[in-house]
Amino acid sequence: MTDPAVHITSGELTEDRFGRFRLLPWWDQDRIRETKVLVVGAGALGNEILKNLALLGFERVVVVDADRIELSNLSRSVLYRPHDIGRTKAEAAAAAYRNLYDRAVVQPLVSNILWDVGVGLFGWADVILAGLDNREARLWINRCAWKMGRPWIDGAIEGLNGVARVFLSGCPPCYECTLGETDWDILERRMSCNLLTREEMAAGKVPTTPTTASVIAGIQVQEALKHLHGLPVLAGKGYVFDGMNHTSYVVEYTANPECFSHHVHETIVRLPHRSADLTLEELHAEARRELQSEDVVVEFSRDIVHKLVCSSCGGEEEVFAPVGAVSVERGRCPRDGALRAVSAIHSYTGSESYGLRRLSALGLPLWDVYAARSGEREIAYLLSGDAPSVLGPLWVPPDAARPEGAQPDAARPEVARPEAGQPDVEEARPVLPGVAV
């Protein structure tokens, strides 16, 4: 007696796009699809990071880069073509990502991560991946990610060597813990003694190859995948690749108990306002009510150049721009050419002259966080009304229906994160008295 024939349809022989990934027993494609990713830098490393994310099926991505594509980028950046020369890296990379994976929604931000990006974007992301070539930007990402309780994965390459590292908020060591005297010296040299940027310091060239970039970016994205699935990662460690000598090894960093980056916003209140709708004094009044104190300081996310003051002629110019965004050339007095002194601000106590300025007129970016303090108590306010302008097509109203097949944020698979260092995010508060949204 023969066994009955087994009929297999053509559909059962056909794999879907991500079928091979699902052969891994721990793989969760739904989790990958719903994960929100922030990629900072769209150069050699950023290109490889974005390529890998697209192939793996990540559908919600923001890419940040302020530069434009040059001819030399074409030998190191898989996403760019000759006709892209002159285009912004962020926009060209986003378009190439969508060509690789047409279901993805990718928002390009042609922005400097230090000056133009609000801290709220870091809180939006489930994971942050960076492909940068300078310590200042890494340090800023580290502090923002730590404050908002988000993991970030750093990559660096030079010649045939590279390193990939994972930093988890609330679980030291962090990136700042790894910095030594030489690193701090390089950071300090970029700024002149009066807080104006030395433009000639910004043009350093580092030898890089696409082969090393692909290795390091591959490790970065692989670590992101493992973290999202709750698998062990290089937390507080670095994977060092030595391409010249065919070796690789893992280094462990030491936590610095006095590190300035180790601050988490324990309570974050999402206000529904746009920064253009609210004055600094109105925010201060809300903080006084919330903290039940008249002795409240509202601290900014970054230092701001308030004025340029000429000691020769006595002239003053209000600037309201982030420290570092003002060049030495801009700092010279238009009357006599003297280098003016910088008057910088970082907070508001209720008595300063700029209290009636809209938050959008302070020189701070959209979707930023303002920390209100009274004694030992702190509340961080997030201007959520700015989110649509920043996220564009990625913005989803809290009560909006998700696309077919997607899960609402409250029900989607939870991204694996350490319990320590996670801020409590409170619901958006009612509109402040007298403020239109």
C-alpha cells in the first residue's frame, strides 16, 4: 500500500521577504517593523547602518545630517550616486532607503545634531545609532540619550580599524566615562576662549574605507537587533576591529561615578503646546504651580548665546543662538572689528529680561525639553506640539488608527530596556491659561 500523495501549493514554496530571518527562533519581525530608529550621520558609517536597517525591515526611521554630498563620498557611501552630488546627505539617504524598502517611512532632517535637534527626538526613538566623526556630537548624543532613557550605539572608523560600542541609559559606563585627557583637550580646542566656534577646527579629514565601515556598521545594527529582542549586548563595552592585523577583541570601560552625563529626567510632562505658542514666563508659571514653589529655575537643554558685547565701543547685539553655532567671524564687532565678548544663558528664574520671548525665539530647537527645578525636585517639560513639524509623515496622533497590520503603541511589543534609568512620562497636560494651541 502506497502513502497518500502530499500536495504542496506554490504559495507554500514561496518565502515572504523576511522568511529567512524568521528561521531564527527568537526573531520578531513585528517588533522590528514597529521599532522607531534615530540614525545620526549619513556618511560612510551611516550609509551602511541605513542599508542594513532597510534590508532588515525597519519601517520607522529618522536620519539626521547637516552636510551635502561631495565626489569623495561616492567611494565610501553605498546609497549615493553621481547625480546626488550637491544634495543633502539626509535627503539622499532617505530616498535611497525607500528605494531599498518601499514600505518604510523615513524622515530626513538636514540639521546639526548639536544645535538644531530637540531632546524630544531622542525620547521618540527606541534605539539610536550614530555614525559620526567627532567627539562633541557623540558627547551630546550620550547626554540626551541618558536623560531620555534611551540606548545608543556608537561606531567609529579610521583606516582599517574601527570600534562599535553600546551605551544603555542608567547602566554606566557611558560614552563620557570613556573620555580621557586627550579627548577633553580636543573638545576644548574646538571652542575659543570666548565660546565662539573656531571654523578652521571643523574641517579635519579622517581616512576611511567602505570595507571597515561595513564591518563596524554591521556590528552596530546587529547589537541593536539583539537589544530589541532582549539578548545580551556590548553594554558599556567596545568591539574593536583591527583590519590590518586580522584581529578583533572586546574592551570593557570603567564607570566614572562623577560623570556629568549620568542624569535621567525622572518625570517628563508632555505639554501639547508648540514652542511658538508659549512664552518662557508662561512655562515658568506652570512649573511654579506644579512644584508648588515660587523659587523655581527653568533650565535649557543647552547653553545659549544671549548677547555679543563689544568692550571697545560698548555696543550690544542680541543673538539667541546655541553656543557653538556662532562663529568667531560673527563675533567681531561690525563697527571696529574687535572680537566681542559672549554673554551666555542657560536658565530662567523669573526675573530675566527675556521671559516674554516665545520658546521658539530663544535659539532652542523644536521639540525640546525644559527642566524645571525647585530644591531637589525636578520636572522636565516636553513641548509635544512641535512633534508633527519634526517627524513629518512619521508623526501619529495619539488617538489615530495605526495602518493595517500594525499594533498601537500601547500594545506593540515592548522594547527590551534596563529597568534603571527610565523616566516616567506623564500624559499631556491641559492647555495653559491664555495660551492657544
